Amino acid sequence: MTDQGGRIDRAEVRAEAFFGSAGGTFAGQRTFSTRTNAKGEWSILGIAPGIWLFSVHADGYLPEAVALPNRLLSASGPNASGMVFTWELILKPAAAAADGRQAALVDAASAVRAGRAADADALLTKVPEDADADYLASAARIALVAGRLDAARTLFTRALERDPSSYRTALGIASTLLLQRDFDGASRAFDAARARTHDKDEQRFLSAAIGDLATIRVR
């Protein structure tokens, strides 16, 4: 889905496990991918409880990414089976600028999508010092998907300094802190993101994340 409510057909949605239930060691299949349908809908079967990074990639768009703790509930009803999310995740990739201003970001996103993280690193070092909040946050999400968590955190922090009201930047900071195992910091950042959105679905999965993080104790 786009910020304007449009639906993206054939976008690739990826899920990658970082930690298991309650932030512990993960066991099982760690990566999944699927494609959206014409309505922008997607589903992935087989995701176990844990902390996952979800990302979406589509031609003409810069990737969106969010990390969330995920508890699953057994599906209910006479015809239900398996496990289901307790919330609906809404991902909103941003369209790449048509004037070429984001060419380096487009190339970096393509490199990450193709598994060439080193090429993405080289491109992300070229982020202009005077870049605006949207550019910085897009670069940060690419770094997040590439697994460059320190770079992602730095870029998201710079973006939030330029636009303190940004929901997606606050969400990016929360995701980065979560993958760095700063569960208390992630909980506060998710709460800050929740305060910046009026979207009910976004508020719902953020509330679920905050609730899940309250049960995690680092030993």
C-alpha cells in the first residue's frame, strides 16, 4: 500500500527472523518471501513466534521495512488451522523520485534486493550531508534491510532531527533498537511512533509490539 492508499501488485514481501520467542535463540526456517496480489494483500505461512524483520520491495519504489516481536495465536473456528498474526501489518513503500535525486538510493535498494550488501554500503556512504528527512529515512531503511544496524540507527536519528513528527522515522528507530536487542529502548520508540500515527491498523500492531516487549527480560 502507498501513503495515498494505492495498492501495489506483485511487490515482494520478505520476512527474516533475528531472535526467537521472548528475544531468545531462534530455531526453524529463518527467511520467507511472497508476492502481493492486485489488492496489495499478502500472507506468509510458517512464521514462528519471535522477532522478525518484514520488508517490501517493488519496482519504482524504495523499500519499506519494520521489525516486530511476533506472538502467534492458534486460529479459531471450525475450518481454521495453523497459526495467525494477532494484528495486520501495513507496509507503505515510498515511490522513488522521478527526477533522479534518489538515484543512489534506487541503486542501493536494487543491490540489497540482489544480495549485494557491499555494493549498497558503498552507495549509502554517498548520502548528502544536507539530505532532507525523507531521503535520510529511505537510506536508513535500506541499511536496515542490508543488516547494517549502526548505519541505519545513525541515519534514522539524523532524519528524526530534521522532522521530529515523522511516524515512519520513529518506527525505523524502534525497529533498529529492537534488532540491536535494546528492548526497553525499542518499546519507548514504538510508543513514540504510535503517537505519530492516526492509522488504526498501525496503532494496533504497535500496541501489540509494546505489549510483547513488556514480557521480555534480558538475562
